[in-house]
Amino acid sequence: MPIYEYVCQSCKQTFETIRPFSQADAPINCPNCGYLDAKRQISLVNAVSSGKSLTGGSSSCGTCQSGNCGSCGHS
Ligand SMILES: [Zn+2]
């Protein structure tokens, strides 16, 4: 199951929880204050790394930016 990161809207505590994808946006209690108002965060680390791959970081193709070369025919 994926790990999701949440931030409590009350005390600003961030915490990670492993839960099914189907429950990613379900309400969750803050383990710090117990307030049921934690919001799921989009991981900044993942956002940065995926942005790099779009500009050719981990892609072997310098022609297209799709990550797979089916669209440009580059091998
Ligand atoms: Zn809290």
C-alpha cells in the first residue's frame, strides 16, 4: 500500500500513514492533537523528481519528453 503524507490543519503537524489508495482522501485523525482535519499533502520530493525526469533527467530520449519514445520513434 502507498504511503501518504498529511498535514494537520489545527497544529500543522505532518505525519505519514500507509493506507489503501481508495482511502487516500478519507478523513484521518492527527496523531498529535487528535483533530480530524488533516489534509493529504502532495510530496514535494516526488514533484521535483518527476519534474526533472520530464526534462531528460532519467529519460534516455532527448527528443521527446514523454518518458517513453513511442511518440517520437527515438530508440
Ligand atoms: Zn494536529
